[in-house]
Amino acid sequence: MTNAGKRVLIVDDEAPIREMIAVALEMAGYECLEAENVQDAHSLVVDQRPDMILLDWMLPGVSGIEFARRLKREEATAELPIIMLTAKGEEENKVQGLESGADDYITKPFSPRELVARLKAVLRRATPPGVEETIEVNGLILDPVCHRVMAHDKAVDVGPTEYRLLQFFMTHQERAYSRSQLLDQVWGGNVYVEERTVDVHIRRLRKALGQSHEQLIQTVRGTGYRFSTKAS
Amino acid sequence: MTNAGKRVLIVDDEAPIREMIAVALEMAGYECLEAENVQDAHSLVVDQRPDMILLDWMLPGVSGIEFARRLKREEATAELPIIMLTAKGEEENKVQGLESGADDYITKPFSPRELVARLKAVLRRATPPGVEETIEVNGLILDPVCHRVMAHDKAVDVGPTEYRLLQFFMTHQERAYSRSQLLDQVWGGNVYVEERTVDVHIRRLRKALGQSHEQLIQTVRGTGYRFSTKAS
DNA sequence: AACACTTGTCACATACCTGTAACATCTCAC
DNA sequence: GTGAGATGTTACAGGTATGTGACAAGTGTT
């Protein structure tokens, strides 16, 4: 779900280990980038902008810890979550590792499951919540924080897609959208669904809103739909 | 209901606007305090301890945003809900406004109805009792001091995790939380457990609460869970 | 060591949501 | 009015999210 498609940069000088990690992460739905030294890693960070880094402690040339510090110093990369990888028995370095700015720390050998779990946890913490405002129109209230829709103080029961649809409409009032625009905006660009599917969800949303508010969603014949407080 | 008699502090330098807002709110059953600058506002906050603040963006002297930041910084007032008022076309300030700690944001001109709706929404979800205070909802009582849960004067037997979960929910009512957020908030940030584990503990908690109260914990499909006294 | 209790995970059951098709109804040009 | 295209409406099969019970491992107690 929310973690799907996140890009993880794996930095380790041993190819088999990189490979193992990459396989584990890809099975979990992540996209992987790989680098075997700090120079390559840095190019990839700048170039590909991954969502997080798995960084081996021991690296030829510049050490992992050095690299982590550098990333944290630079404005553009300071927020990049880093998980440090280290061999067993280097416990005493832990503190140093975390002080270098790493967000977590994992000891080899580790199970793929543990790796994925930690990675999720770190990503979760690093993703700041979006702006959450309450929107009100003619007694119809959409409250993103409570993830709820109310019509004249009565809860309206809408499914996930209808909720997103309504949220989009309420944040983009008075303007007409074609079915394909709605598919892009509400469903997300990379899905393939019939345009008529939009009609069905519009219908479901109207039904859920009930007589009192269904006329807010207006049909623009030959074009699509529009959310408007003005009668058509 | 719970909103009756709440005291709202209106901070705006234009008297007519303050008056208009005050009338609207009083009709809706709120009690109003008024201030035309930050100095007066601050005195009133300290002195009268209002339940929330309607704060104009543009103020002579110290700006509204500055004031909001100050309030959020101070321990005693950090929890005070704030709704920012701003003139149309200052959209670009929106993010800044919310970052300053405002809980919502409303653009002039607005209808009294809209204002009241938002105010309700903000108040509804922003009344977190102190840690040591017992919380009561529909005959369900959580007593942090005795570390105990009672349903209609009968002790409810819950495990440690379910207790923390319930406590979190009761101090953060009405708001929807994802499984990730619950893991962060209830389990603590540094644990690595499956998201579905949350479901299991929700189940255990519901079971422990019994028919009389289990509907307080609502499923928000596709998102997570919510503790709410209102039917879904 | 046996026990009671808690916890995280799994496997299966169930409920709900989704996209599509098929048919009904509407609108407009002719 | 008629027909073609657009939209409304319903039903349904399959997929996905959540509910639920069981279990093994861990912990602390007796």
C-alpha cells in the first residue's frame, strides 16, 4: 500500500549480500537501487533520489558512517532515512552509528523479515502527514482527520473510493472534470479502468449523499462532472 | 452537547468582523471573548482560559502566525485549538499557517454556518484530557491512576496492550488512525511488528469491552480505526 | 518444573468494495 | 417523433480488507 513503490538504495561492497537484500525488498514491493561504494551511492542519491538508504558500515575507501554524516550535513539529503548495516559483534559501534544520523541500525546476519519490518517502521516515521483541513459546503462536511463525511451532523457512510472522489470534488469545486481526469486524479494515473466506472462511483456517491446533497454533483453532458453549490 | 458553553476567543483587529463572528457563535451556543490585538489576546488566554481561539492572520504589531507559534511553544497553552482566519488570495500562506500549529484554516469571506461547522469539528477532536485524569465515555471509564477500566461500574479485564490502546483512543477520540500510526503511538516507535497485529488487539479490546461498548471502536475501511461516540 | 498470562503471527472465514456488463432512461439533432 | 449517443441504474463475480480463533514462544510466578 503506502510503501509500495518506495525506492531503496542498497550500499554494500559485497555483491551477494546486495543481491539477497534486493530480492527480499523486491518481494516486499520495494524498488531497489544498488551501489558498491560511496561514490556510486552519492551519484545515485543525487540522480535517482531514493526514499531511503541501507548503508553498510564497512566500506572500502570512505566508510559508511562517514557517508551518513555527509548526507545528514547536506540540506538536500538531510531528511533521507538511513538504516545502518553492521556485522555481528560490533555492538560498541552502535552508538556511534546512530550518532552519525542513522535512523536505525541492524546487525548481520538478519532475517529478510526483520529487515523489511524495520524498513517499514523507518519509512513510516519519515513520512510526514499531509495538510488536513475540514471542508464544509452547504452543511456537508468532509473531515480528513476523522476520515469522515457528515451531512447536517449525521454521518454519511461512503466507501473508500467515494470518499476520495468527494474529497477531490470538494477541494476542486465549480470546475468540470472529464472522466479520464477523474481517473487520473482520484484513482491515480497508472490504473486502467473503464471510463464508465466513474459514472458508477458518481452514482454511489450521490446515493450516499442523499437527496439533501446529491445535487452538488452535477452532470456536464458530453464532458464529465462538476461539484458546484450553484444550481445547474 | 459537549460543545455547549465552550468559550471561544476571537482575535481580530476589525471590530465589525469580531462582532459578526461573535453573534454567529453565540447563536450556536458558544460564549465569546474578544481581543483586537495580541497583547489583549494573551491576557485573556491566561486569565480566562478559553477553549479555543479564532485568530486573524493579519494583526497590527505581532502577527497572528507569530502568536500561534508562541502559544504552541508554551506548555500551558500548547493544546489550545486554533483556527486561523485569513483573507482570500493568501493561499500561499496556508502551509505556513498550518505549520505554525493552527488546527484549521478558514478563508474570508466565510458563511457563519461554515465557521460553526469547522469550529465544531476542531473542538470535537481536540479535547485531550490530562494523563492523570479519568476519562468517561458512555459509561465506559478509564482510570489512569488505578490503571483500570470500568464499563457501567463493572470492571473490565484488559491486557496491558489493550489498556494502552484504549487509553490512546480515549484521549484521541473521533480521529482516524492508521495501523502504522497506532503502532507508533501505542507500541512505541521502535518496535517491528506486523500491521495486522493491530487488528488482533483491536479484536481483543472489542471483545473485552463487550456488546455495550465495542461499537465505540470503529473500523475505517482502507484506513484504520477510530474511537467515536457517534454512530458510523 | 508447572502454571498463568501475554503477545505476535498465521490461517481461515467473512464482509465489504470494485469494476464491468447489461439494460433503462434521458437528451439532443434531425 | 425518432434514433443515436450519453448517462443513470442495477446486478454480480471476483478481489481485497478485516474479523476471528488457535497456537507457539516468551515472561514471570509459584
